[in-house]
Amino acid sequence: MQQVSHDNHAGTATTPLNPLLTVSDIVRLCRMPWGLENYSPLLEHRYLLLDVAGAADHAGREALATVAERLRVLPCPVIAVGALAVPECLRGVDVVVATVRDATALIRNIDEHPLAAMTLVQLLRHNEDLAPEQGLFVESLAYASLQGGVEFAKVMQEARKQSLTVPESDSAVAVERNGDELHITLNRPGARNAYSAALRDGLYEALQLLKMDQTLERAIVSGAGSCFSVGGDLREFGAVSDTATAHAIRASRNVGQLLLALGARLEFRLHRACIGAGIELPAFAARVVAHSNTFMQLPEITLGLLPGAGGTVSIARRIGRHRTAYLALSARRISAATALQWGLIDAII
Amino acid sequence: MNPYKPGARLRSAVCTTEVIVIAATAGDVVLSCGGAPLLAEEKVAAAGVTLDAAAAQGTLLGKRYTNDAGSLELLCVKPGAGSLAADGIALQVKGAKPLPSSD
């Protein structure tokens, strides 16, 4: 078991890194019923670091398959470090980084919000084998769980000290018809198109029109103002009375399900900030194009939450579970160029 | 006999409005837009019909319109200058019941 030198990541410089386990270590630990018992948000190790380079040299395929099954139910993120040498390992890991240093952004967020991190990777593992409709349902439950969690409560307590008002446009979503094309515009430029209840309902109504009128060949969705969308409206966060009701609201106005059903006729045109729901919703569409100034980010973990606008389905379908976990655990921005390379978008305009 | 079938597309004789019938259980009724009866897609408007200024509040794309009884419901798929009515009584926009944020 090799010990890793500590990168002094910002904020939590004193938290020691977990040991970097080798494949031999993990094979041995998996043989013991208590071998990984301290890997949990509530115990000593909030994530598992696994050196996967050269894995094939150390263990047979059968042993690796057993390890993968064990890791898949581990209640914390499994971070693979190095180039994956064998595909058997892949099923058991949640995210892959090149070096331990590359893992520090993830580790900082996991250390601060271990419940959110655990729930996220469990959800992504689970959704990998599910039909997308089912995945959306489970995502809402997982999100509800975190909405009731201590991590989100702490963030809300700090956020309540500030309250802002923004100038509102008449209608949160503008709809125009041009022949057989529907143009849907997110229209809260004063709030950088934050995904409020009003915006959600406007988008839901516009998509119902697309569904009803089969003569509409496609709909193009864009955002008015300085960016496409900064995601969930922080002014509305913590507003819902209880998490069971929150789940019921999502089930009753499920924009994700509509986007999923209508995806083939949808094109999203993105510019500048696409944060949280601002990239989760576009990722459902058959075609996503972005201006070269676009960036994407999934910052929910920093609030003790996970992407809850369908992203654990839509983004994972486009870029896979591991890269989705990387985005959501690191909360890092990626550029349009990276998004294109990963397949999160289809073209840069 | 009810001439309006759910799913049917109707268009205004006097403006650009087009609707899809969502529900029509009101029995004998004449649907109009801008004061003139709505036409089935293939029908041609009679010469000389014009928009009635008293029925010119306009229609909104993507909005559902309904009567008080709720027995009629139309979805506007193309907006226009006329307003929708059933037997001369204006239909009202039917919004989805508001739900709060789920955050």
C-alpha cells in the first residue's frame, strides 16, 4: 500500500489523502468481509483511490470481476488513477483521472459533501443499467434524499443571509413559430435565465405544443441575453416545504421526460454559461450546438446536491458515467472544445 | 351533431390563427375566431368575411383555450389577431395549475 504525498488543495489543506490502493491491495481487501468497512461518508475514508495502471499484471480476470462487483456497491466514490489497463476494472470505478494531483478537485468536494458524493455515484452506477425514463425517476428520489440532508441544510443556512431581486420579463419563456419550426427562448435575461418554477412551466408548455402539433418539424431552444442558463434559481432553493413534495412536483412537471420523448425533434443552441440544468436539459436533445465562448459546469455538489434536472440520465447518455461523475464531483468548468471532444455537444458554431 | 373531433385542425377565416381541437363535448356549438366560424383545414373562406373588431384580442401560440363549462378545449398552434369564441362567447386561456419550485 503506497502512501501518497499530500497536495495542499485549497480550503482543506489539513485533510490527509486516503491511501492509493494498488490492484493487489484491493484484491486482498475484497477477500475479507471487513476489508473495506471504513469506506463510507460516515467513517474514515470518504472515497477510495485506486491505482489502475498495469492492473492486468497483478490479478486474473476473475479476481478483477469480483473486485468490480464489490466496488460497485461501495458507499463512496471510487477514483481510478492512471490509464485503465483492463476493462474489467472499469465497471467498478466511478471516475478516472490521470494522476493523483488531478483528483484533488474531486477530493476537496467529496470531503466537504461526502453524502452528496456518495449518492451521486450510486445513482450513476444504478442508472447505467436502466431505461432513461426509469433513471429520471430514481434521480428525483436521490435528489430528494439530498434535499433533506444535513449538507444542503448547512448551505441553505449560510445562503439565507442574502436575498436578491431581479427584473423579470413578462414571460419566462418566449415561443415563436416560423413555418414548421418552433423557436423557444429562455427569457429571463435579468436572472441569466436561471431555471425558476416559472421558466420550468413555460418550457413545459412550449414542449407540449411541440408534442401535440406533429406538423412542427423541430424546435430550436436558445437563451436570451448574456448566456444560455446558469441553472437552478438559487433564490428558490430551500423554498419547498418537504422533500416528498419536491419529488411530487418534479414528477408532475417533468420537463426531462418531455425532452426525452421529443429529443429527435429538438435542437439546443448554447452560448456562454451553461450551468447545472443549463446543460442537463440540452443534453437530452438530438442536436446541441454551442458558440465557442460556451462553458459547462455541474456545481451541485458544492451545495450538497446532485444534478437533478435529468443530467444523470441525459449527460451520462452522451459522455458516459465516468465523465459525468468527473464533471459532477469536480464541479469544474469545461470549454466548448472539450464538450465537443467528449460528445456533450455536437458542433461549435 | 358535433362537427368538431379531438385532434382536428381548424383555422381562422379572418386571421392567421390555427388550432387543434383537444376536447369538444359541448354538442351543437359554433366555434369562431375573429367573429367568423373556424374552418376545417381544406375549406376555403367565403369571400368578404373580415375580422370583427369586437373579437380581435388575439390568440397566443401554445396556449389552451376553454369555455366556462370546460367542455371545449382548443390548443393554439398558430397565433393570430382574432379571438376564439364558442357561440359568440369568448374562450379563456387555460393555464396549467401553478406548482412551486421543487428546489
